[in-house]
Amino acid sequence: MVDDILQNKNNIKMQIKNLNFYYGTHQVLKNINLDIKSNIVTAIIGPSGCGKSTLIRSLNRMNDIITGIKIEGDILLDHKNIYDEDIDVVEIRRKIGMVFQRPNPFPKSIFENIAYGLKINNLTSNTRELKKQVETSLQNAALWEEVKDRLNTSALDLSGGQQQRLCIARALAVQPKVILFDEPCSSLDPIATSKIEELIQKLKEKYTIVIVTHNMQQAARVSEYTAFLMSGELIEFDITEKIFTNPTQKITEDYITGRFG
Amino acid sequence: MNKRKLKEKLAYLFLELMVLIILFSIGLMFYFIISRGIRIINWEFLTQMPRKAMTAGGIFPAILGTFYLTISTICFALPLGISAAIYLTEYATQNRLIRIVRVSINNLAGVPSVVFGLFGLAIFVKFLHFGVSILSGSLTLGVLILPIIIQTSEEALSAVPKSFREASLALGATKWQTIQKIVLPNSFSGILTGSIISIGRATGETAPILFTAVTFYTMRLPNSIFSEVMALPYHIYALMTEGTHPESQVPIAYGTALVLVFLVLGLNLIAIIWRNRFRRSKKW
């Protein structure tokens, strides 16, 4: 497996270069450098408040909607800086999908939740096409069988795990290249969590995936690469197996063995 | 009975008594208005012109005038107020200027309505030469209720969870698409309820239209927005303060009050029904 990963070495999808991030005068991220490779899962772990959510939200410019922030450095998607002036941030967010900490379906029907992204991005030309794409997205998120008979009922009637898979389907529908998961299982029970993890394993065949998690076992289970972040600094970034069995830094070892955090 | 339980019981009785006093006052008010007004109300009263220097006949021109004023006020105040609220909650960055705007709006809500009347007289009637007219009156009423519409709309907009906005933006929606398709539909009932209640307030106001829109008596029904009109609240005032036949004018005033109260209650009822209908379909 390690060989497979190394073969992909040159296949870099996103690149974070000298990233500094400030909330007002408080520096949250300090000179982060990180390569995110295609079609694998990159996990970001670290104690609460280490900046991992800020980091992942910088990748699709979701931090832009917060006032009083300052960001320095480059984040490249396919070798193009997504913070360049000529970049359309709306298009960036379509290409880099996001699944949030708490399932956040719209208070609409299951069908409309998926159709929303397709409609606003003009991705379908007619109703038949729309229906087909909604079905495909739900299938790809392993939700179709459970909801196919009640597409017109409210998405809020689904269970938490189903809602989160609906949010994944919704993200898939707009044909992203990268999908960011910001602690996607933090509000879910173990069974729903394992379904999401299975799904992530399947999705990496087609998409590049970044997942933030506070759950180290989860990082070990789902990811090929792991970044350990602490106090806004990238302490260590390596193949997941190595991080969890033979980390270079003492502090990484302390964290993964549960000595703090 | 120990002391703690006694205190509990006393507190409960006291609060219950207060509620009963309020209910009693409201009941009394309705009883007087209805019992004195109902005798005079009939089809003719609602559809005829006043006769014999307003000691007989109906109040049709006043009903029509109030109707026109209300409709025009809606036309001015709703688009303006709702747009301002959208700008303030969705677009404006939280800087000093925006804070000053917010504070000004809040203070505007506390300005006495007669001051708005004078403002309307100076600006709309005189300066802009709209004269004493439906236009001047409804603009003045619009300014009066703008702060209420903005405040309630802002509340309704802010009540839409941030996570909905984030989800929409993360899918590649523009800010405007997010507002239009996610934020507005989910705050619609709140905006509407606030608006209808504020319009009810405008309908019942006398002072703002006193110098800007109404006339004591006119034979002609309004034919354009530049016409001066009779209106229900001012009609009551006129009947009670002018004229020489109180014995026939006072009952007409009560009848007019009853019509006005039902009009405003009707508007509020619509707001309540609307809100409940939307609330049922909303679960977040």
C-alpha cells in the first residue's frame, strides 16, 4: 500500500505554501506547508483549537465570509493559486466541496436538497437530466436505497447519519474535484460513523479528500497521509502508517498515544 | 404550611391577579367600543357618504381613505424596509458606520408619531410639493413604520441558521443566490408577520397623517395619489372635537372606532394565521 502511495507522489492536487492566518491580531496558522495528493485521503489531526478547522476552511475559502481575518501565502489547486485576484471564489467552492461538522441539510425535500446545487450552477438542462443526476448523487453517497421511495419528504426527517450522507450527496452533485470533511462524524453514533468512513474509502477513487478529525483512530482508519497540527503549527506530515507507528517528533508520539489532547 | 410554600403560593396568586387585571382592562375596552359602536353599524353606515355636517350618514370616504393610505404605505415601506434589512444583515460589514445606522434605526422607532407628522409636512407636503395628499401621508406613515419593519426583518433574517448559508456557499452558490433561495424563503414568515403588524400600526395612526393627508370633510372621493382624503382615525378625532351636535356625533365616533379596531385586528389575525402556517412547516 505504501508503494501505491509513493507512486502517486507527483500527483499533487492541492498545495499549501507558507500559509499564515490571523484572526485580528491573533495568529491561528503559522507558516503551513502541505501537499495534498490526488485520489487519497489526507487527514488533519490535532488537539482542539490547534487551527485544523481554520486550515481546512481556508482550502475552499469559506473563511472569506468571516470579517477581521488576514491570510498570507498561497493555496494552489492544480497549480493555480485560489487566492489570486482573478479567481472566481464561487467557482472554487464548487470545485472544492465541503461537508460540515453537523449535518446541515436545507429545510427542503430530499430531492430539492440535491437539486439545489445542480440548479444554481446550471448543471442540468432539463427535468429528466436533473432527476437522473439526483439519483446518481444519492447512489454515490450510498443513500439511494434508503430514500428512493420518499424523495419528496423533508430532509429533516432523516436520521443524523442519513442527513450527513445527504450532505455528501449534495456536495457530490455539483461535480467537485476535492471534498473537504470538517469533522463529519463528530455528532454521529458509531454505526453511522462507520458508514461515512466506508463511503470516504469509496469516494477517494474519484475525488481527492481532506478530512479533519479529532478522532485519531478515525484518521488511522481512513487516511493515507496524516498531518499533525498543534498551536497553529504543522508539527509532522507523513504517511499515516508512519505517523501512528514511528513518528519523528516526540510531541506527535505523545499526542497519538494519548498523553495529552 | 411552611414559609417557602406560602411564598410560592403568594407569588403565584399575585401573578395570576396581574394577568386577570390585564384581561379585564382589555375586555372592558372591547365591551365599551363594541356596545356603543355596534348600534350604529349597518350596511348604510359602511357604504354611504356622511350627511348633515357629519351628524348622519355613513363613513365610506374614511374607510376608503384609510384603505388607500394603508395600501400606499405598504408599497413604500415594505420594499424599502426589507431591502435595508437584507443589506444590514447579509452584506454590511460590522463597522462603526453600520453600528451608527443600527442605533439610529432603533432610536427612530422611539420618536413620537406627531414628530413624524411635522417631518412629513416639512418634507413631503411643502418641500417636495406633494401637498396634503395620499402620497404625502403614506410616505410619512412609511417612514414611521420603517424602523419596525427593518428591525423585525433583521431578526427574521438572523434567525436563519448560519449553517444553511455555509452549506449553500460551499456548493458554489453566489451570495445573492443564497439570500434569494435559502435565506429569504426561510425568513419569509417572520418578515411578513412583522410587516403586517407594523402596517396595522400605520393604519391606526392619527398624528402622522394629521398635517399630511387628511381633511375634515370632503365630498369627493379620492381619484389620485395627490388627493386629500378622509381617514378613520382622524374621523374619530374630528367627530369628538369639532361640530355642534355631540349627541349624534359621539355614537358615530364609536362606530368608526369599532370599524378601525376590527380592521387592525383583522390585519393582525392574518399575520398570526400566516405565521402559524409557516411555523408548522419549519422544524429547525
